[in-house]
Amino acid sequence: MRKWLARLAALGVAVLVAGQGTTAALAQDPSAGKKVLKVGATQSMDSMNPFLAVRLVSTSIHRWMYGYLTVPDPKTLQPSPDLAESWSASPDGLTWTFKIRQAKWSDGQPITAEDAAWTFNKMMTDEAAKTANGPAVENFQSVTANGQDLVIKLKSPQASILENPTPIMPKHVWESVTDLANYDAEKYPSVSSGPYVAVEHKKDQYVKLQANPNYWRGKPKIDELQVIFYDNPQAAIAGLKKGDIDLIGRLNPPEFEAIQNDPNIVAWNTQGRRAAYLQINHGATTSDGKPVGDGHPALKDLKVRQALHYAIDKQKLVDEVQNGLAKPADGSIVPPMYKDWFWEATGEEKVTYDPAKANQILDDAGYKKGPDGVRTMPDGKRKLEFRFSIHTDTPIEDKLAEYLTGFFKAIGITLTTKKLDSSKFTEETGTTALFDIAISGWSVNPDPEEVLATHLCSRRPDPNGQGGGTESFFCDDTFEKLYQEQLKELDRPKRIELVKQMQERLYTQAPIIAIYYNNDLEGYRKDRIASITPIPEDKGLLYGGSGYWPFYTVVVKDPAAAGASGGGGSNTGLIAGIVGAVVVLGLGAFFLTRRRKSTADERE
């Protein structure tokens, strides 16, 4: 064993040296006089190919690189012109015509409607191209181009047509790709239409982007944007404090608190676009209705799920797990930052912390406590002993599990924590259904249709265990009907009301139980960033926002002045991040490719 550890340590040193060389190369790249912004991330890119990339960091970077038909308005988050400068719809809502603006790709070629038509048709005809944003074209009947006019014919009216999350790709570059599923798009510089062009990517280390001089809004105010990947948040915070990075987002409360009193750092705390919830295996089935998985049969009973809900002290979770940096969820999966769409329970429908009521519900339903205090099924054959699936590499989830275990014990239910690596977690909670209760969450877009769609019958895996994208294995006629009604409702206030009814249905049926809405926790260096505009502009988000606006508007201080104040100096913190990655990989599974968090934590 000692010999093996010695070899591992030596190999770790070798990798560390290689990491230092790569990191140093990034730091020493001739950039004297350049205005450079360095952003830290605790996720790395899963793919530079926008058709395949699903991680939040990947979709964020692609938003900085590519144009879309529309983008969220920085003030209102309503759809506003991007590559489509205007649009119109036929009276029946089935035909939409988008006028593509006269603009250029970063290589100087003109952007045309043909580029958009090729992008959408590729997704409609190539299974691999559907990986990242397939649902966005499910309702498309046909897509054609005529000059700068893009015409999309729908199968049925679609109210969210203006919120399409698909980046438009340059046909003249991508039409030669024959095997999209295995294409990593590692050709630089990229051909882009957004504010930035990718010029370099070192897997699991960094992505380097440069300002696009052909961007239709005008060149950004900085010359270069670097996204530096850390394997753990502690190393990233050390990098921010040292000055090796200028900004970091998506922090958990402990990391955020570590920067709150640093005089060199702006600690950014505002409402977030994320909901955290418990996923309940209420009787998972495949898309053809056949049972799948091994969920506890008691969770099929709505009364048991309701009792679980009443047993949770959400305020205590906010105060002691999230350190007060969240809002208890008395609603569903749409967070309160989206004021129009947000729904919150009131009156008798509102579930409050009431363990006495939870016990009474279970007593009345026939779940009796045994001598050990643990309840059994009404037939007496099986105890109410549930598994709680969490990620192996997320300490805050361990803390959450401790509290939930205590809450449920008080009503006669045993909860046992089950830690899973990222790939196994995704498989068991989204395909094989080998779970009882699991932690989950979603970063919600300005139009919540996509997150609602993850609870449709069609999102369950097929009989072969493929596809889907479900967040709950939910299949409910009422929810389905409401979804279809909101999809074709073009009157916004009426559609909002339907969406709220969908959230109410999720709340009362409890295939998921929302526990809190995470605050958006970020930080940036005062000596490096002169100004940055959040999205939305009124108390909005920076790195975690739904759009490129913060990184298009960011202004950095003069490099010489920043260097004098210590903001752009050594790379010690960044190297420490890579050291941390080597140590973690060495002790855990050095010879295995390690995925980070599950897609449930990385989704948009």
C-alpha cells in the first residue's frame, strides 16, 4: 500500500508540474496593455460544441460567443432583438417570420437566415443535435429561409417561440461536420456572432475568449475574457482573494461568507434564479406506463408525500443549512425573482411546518408506529425507511441530509443518506429510478416553460431507458392539459395564470417538494472591475444571469493600475486550484475521468 501511495504521490507531482506549466502559459501569454477579465468557475466545459453542451458554464460561455433569435432585455427580461431584429406572426399563431439583421460572423462572412434555418433543421433531423436544446424544436413543422427572412411553421401555437434557447450556428462552418455526436468543436478561433470569440481551450483548465470586432452591437469594452476552472470552491475563493481571478459566481454560503469582509472584494448577494427541491419517487414509470425502479411503495401515497412536506422546517433549512442566504419555498419551482411567473401558496392550501399535523395525516392513513418508533405500511409488511440520494462532492447536501433525517424521524420515518457520484446520481434519479427521495434543483430561464416541461409524461425515459429528461417521473393529466393550454395562449396575462396553475398542481400533488430558493452569491475584485451591469439591471445577476449583458458591459481598470494594487499579480492561487484538483483526483479515482455535479445541478 505504501509503495502504491508513493507512486501515486510521484505521479501527482508530475501532473502538478504539467499543470503549473499550462497555468503559467495562460498567465504569461503576451497581454501587456490588454484589458483582461478572469472569471473563476467550479465547473468545467463539457463540450465546446453548442449542440452537445448542457452544463451551465458551457451554456453561459456559448451565450457570450453566439447570437440567438432573441435575448432577454437587460431591464425587463422580456424577449428583445438579437440576430432577429424584428418578427411577426400569422393570425393563427402558426407561422412566424423573423427578419435576420445585416451583420457579420467573426470571420467576415455575412449572417443570413440560412444560418438559422440550417441550425434548426439540423436539430430536427439529427439526434445528436438535439442533445442540448432538442425540446426547443419539437413543435416546429418546418423552417425555411428566404434572403434575410426566416420562416418557422409550428405544429400548434407556441407562446414561448420568442424565448428559443438555441444559439444560431454558421452554416458555412458547421455543414461539413458529418459526425456531430463526436465533434468537439476544438477549432480556433471559433466563428462566432456574439460579443466574444473562443481562441483557446485547455480541458478542465480554462477557456480563453477575445472580443469580437464584428459584433453587431460593437466590440466589448475588454479585450480578453478568460474562464478558469477550479476543481473545488475553496481553491477558487483562494484565487479570488489572491487576485488570480477577478470574479466568481454560483457560490455556496460558506464560500460566500469567506469573502464578505474582504476589503478588496464586492460580495454580491441578490435573489437568484434557482429553486432547490426534493424529488420524490412516487411510482416511476417509463413513457409507455411501465413501472421502473425500486422506489418505496409508501411514496405512491399522496398522504405520505404531504406528511413529508409538513414535517420540513424550511425556515430552519434556510437559517442553518443556507446560513440565511436563501428564501423558504412556499411555492413551486419558479423562484420569486421572476415576479410575473412566481406562484406562492396561500390559505389552507399553504403547507407550513407542522409535525403534529404530519403525524396525524400518517396516523389517519394507517401508517402505525412500531416499538422502535418507526412507522410501517398499513399492511404491516414494510417499514417507512427511505433513502435520500445526494452527491458525493457537495458538503452542503450532507448538512441538508442531517436536518431532513431529524425532521422525518419526528414523524416516524427513517431516512438514510445515499451518496452517489455525478454520473450515477443522474442515472438513478432520471432514468433507472433507483431512489426514494433525492436532492434536485434547476436554474430557471425568464420564460419557465422548459423547467415545467421536465415534468411532462413525454419526459420520462422510453421503454429502453433512453431519452427523457424528466425531473420527477411525473405524468398527470391535469398538468398535461394546463401545459398544452399555456403553450398556445398568446395573451401573456392569461398564459401566466395557466403557468401558475401548473405550479399549484406540482405543489399539491408533491412529486417534488420545493424547499428554498437559493440567493445568487457572487464576488468580484474592486481593484480589477471598474463597473459591471447585472441582468436584470435592477438587483440582478452577474455570472449566473440569463444572458451576456454583464460580460458585454463590464469595464476593467487599467492593467498597470490593477497590477500595482495586487489584482493581477501572481498565479499562486490558480496553481493552488490545480494542486487541489490533483489531490482530489489522486485520493479519489486518479485514473478515472471525473465528472463534476450532476446535470440536475447544471441545467438551465
